[in-house]
Amino acid sequence: VYKERPIDDERTVIIHFNEEKNKYRNELLDFITTIIKRKYESLENSLNSLMSV
């Protein structure tokens, strides 16, 4: 797996998979999705706490 960032968009990440490891692709994507959701929830909770003050 390697990541590539387009020059004109720093928010985008293109992930390239080794075709020989294709069977692990969905497992890896599920893991990445879980991590992103946790970080989003943490940020959302922090922002909600700030807004309630």
C-alpha cells in the first residue's frame, strides 16, 4: 500500500494497493474507516463541549 497526494488538493489521498494483496483490501479499508470515525467522533464531542460553554 502506498499513498499519493495530488499536487493541487492537499485534502485528497489516493491509496494504491498491491494487487497480490487484494484479499486484504477490504479488511484494511474497514480498519481505516473505523479509525477515521473515532477521530471524527472525538472532534465532534470536543466541539460540542466548547459550544455548550
